[in-house]
Amino acid sequence: MHRRIIAPGALAAASVLLAIPASAASASPGAPGIGDPYYPAYGNGGYDVSHYDLRLKYQPATDQLEGTATILAKTTQDLSRFDLDFLLDVSEVRVNGAVAAFTTSGEHELEITPRTPLAKGATVTVVVRYSGIPSSKQAYGFTSWHRTADGGVGANEPEAAWWWFPGNDHPLDKATYDVSVLVPDGSQAISNGTLQSTSSRLGWTRYNWRSNKPQATYLATLAVGKFDLTTGTTESGIPVVNAYSKDLGDNAGAARASIERTGEIADWLSGYFGPYPFDALGGYVPNTNTGYALETQTRPFYSPRQFASGSNVSVVVHELAHQWYGDFVSVAGWKDIWLNEGFARYAQWLWSEHEGEGTAQELADYVYASHPADDAFWTVKPGDPGAANQFDIAVYDRGALAVQALRNEIGDDAFFALLKGWPKKHAYGNASVADFRNYAEQLSGKELGSLFDTWLFEPAKPAVPAARTAAI
Ligand code: ARG
Ligand code: ZN
């Protein structure tokens, strides 16, 4: 368009080219995935989010969610277009204030084309207005939004965000959050971090939650329902807010008896892993029938089913261990899941020892002996299990066996220094199994290649149980 007002001729054409911003000349679409081989479409390329501001309204009676997400990001390339991962219905997108074109593609891509290309290194504000019924949306045939009798909850791994906010859904892109949710009076909205304030008017109550520390998208959570809240403070001064559905029935006592020990357990874990890395803490139990718990940052999600047989402090230890191993230090790719589950399981073994219910070594010996060599258990490689086996029991149990084998190989002094040093080394960041091996070798002064191969990368039962002899 502008070419017309410039005098014709070769020289003029050249200066027109120069006048075009570099971003326009070289801008290309951001990749639809961040580059994780387990989940090629998860996350996106071309930008990095620093903050999500989610201002939402949720109607528990109908599961209707609506709101506005304001996303602060920085571009990492000249961008003609970029994606967010999202499933709900979008009515408007603005980029740096200007209305932007958008369309959907794939299972969960929202493709956004700003009016003008974005230059590499630019700060960008993206506003997405949206609405929808999260429980009605599926991707790859499943949903991570669980409807309850009095509301709903978004919690799953490795993906839950698409059902309630648009984002760059991969642990490599952590950000801070403000989650502000309007719910009918008498309902509560539970999310991560600190409850900054609540206010009521016109029959609706607003809950304002803030997460000040970088948080992976799958660790963000939202639950709406009728909850009882309890509050406390850890020995180390961290405020604790727990939330229990009013509808937990026979499981209510056991759930509370377990989760009310959150502060005590976090303090105990900090003795192994270093200071608790966040400024808020708690747990919540909606009345779902979900089979898993999840280490949603600062405030793990628990299912009533975990408490069906009585108190279950061990699951609380597991989810709180993830606050260091998983949340403070997150996987660089989903193949690194051992760094989360192997260590969270190992923390349960340390707790068992603490409670006089069997030492870590006894539990390792038990797990080793309880799976014969031809058990499919040994075919899963915890160091690279494949997406289909990401949460296989072997990632947890053989994963913890690997931790015990490492402990025996390098000795307790180096081992406990490693347990504490690792979270500090990658504070609020990401790391891989290869990074962990390098650090363990550096810290212990030992070559650990064959130990890692045997316990994490061979699809077979190791010949020697957890290399116990090395320590003797
Ligand atoms: N990280 C969770 C835990 O072990 C497991 C989540 C499993 N998710 C799933 N969809 N099965 O605490
Ligand atoms: Zn876990």
C-alpha cells in the first residue's frame, strides 16, 4: 500500500524495502508446538509468557465459564502469527490493543494473526475473551475438567489448562499468575498461591488468587464448589490454606486428618530438599471421583478416593515433595518425568522410615523382589518411558529404586547433598535427567553412566538389587 506514495524507480524501491520493519520482512509463524517429542503439539514456539491474568466468572449450576485472559509475553523470533493452546470458544483477541484475527486448528490450537508482525524481543500483551462449558470439550478424546455435584475442577497432567485458560502449555514456559474468579455467593473458587482478597456484590463473590513465583501451566488449577477452608502457618512461617468440599461424606475425616498435616510435612521435607520455595501452601479436595492426586503448585489437588481406606499422609508427602521435585524444578521435557515421580516416591519411602514403617532400603528390596524378571514392570524405562507410560507404576517404583541405587553408589553424604543441592541449582527453572546425572557425577566425583543405564534406561530387571553392596 505505501509503495504507491513513493516515487517509482529502482532507488525508491530499495528504500521502500528498507522502510519495511525487519519484523515484517523476516517474520514467520511461531511453531504450533514447543518441540517436545512426547507431545509435539503441546506448548508453542516464538514467544515466552511472563504473566497470566485471568479474570473469570463461573456458574456451577451449568458449568459455564467466561472471562478474559490477559497474557504478558515476549517474542523470541519475528512473528507473523502465533498459537495459544486452548479449547473454549473465543469471541475476541487483541494483540497490543489492536483486534487480531484468530482461528482454531488441530486438537487445541488457537492461531492468532496480529494486525502487524511482531519483532523478536518485543513485549506483547494478548487479550483473549472467551466462554464455554469446559466439561463439554474434549481433546484427543479426553477431558481434564472434572464436573462435581457443586461445580468443577481443572487438574491433570500433563495438560489441564486448555479447558480453562489459553496459554503456552508446556513446563518450559513458566509464568506468574493472577486468577480472579466470580462465583455465586455460597460457592468458593480455589486456585494456587495466596488468596489476596474476596469481595461480594449482586449475589456473586470474587476470589482473587495470586502466584508470585514462576509456575508451569499444568500446575495451575481452578476448582469451584462448596468448600470449608482451614488456615494455619508452618513452623517456618508459610501461610497454609486448605479447602475441603463440604460433600466428602465418609472420607471427610481421613482427608482432613491427612491434609491438615501439610505444614508439618513441608517443614520435614525442607530438611531434605532445602527451604520451601513458595510463599503459600495448602491442599484441596473437591468431590470428584478422580483416581489421581496432582502437585498443583503450592496447593495440591487430592481426590476423595485417596482417603477411602483411612488417613493417607503418604500421598500428602508425595504431592508436597513435588513442590521441589516437579514445581520448583520442572522437567525440561516430558521424558524427564523420573525427576518428578522417582523423587516424590522416594520421599514417601523416607517418610515411611521416619514413621518406623520400613526403611527406604527395605522398601527398595521389597519392590525389587516383588517383580519377577519377566514382569512387564521391568520393560518400562523410567528415564525415557514414552508418553504412553509416563505415569506407569514403574516410573514411580523403579524410579525410586534408581534413587536408592544412586544413594548406595555415592554414599549418604553425597546423596543428601545432592537431594538438597539439585533444587537450588535449578531454582524456578527446568532440567533434564542428563543434567541430573552430570550434577550427581560432579558432586560425587564418580562416573555414573552404567548405574543410570541399568536403573533408568535398560528395559530389563537389574541383576543386583539396588547396588547395596557398594555402600557396605
Ligand atoms: N503427578 C501426579 C502424581 O503422581 C500424577 C498425575 C497422573 N495423571 C494422570 N492423568 N494419570 O502425583
Ligand atoms: Zn507424583
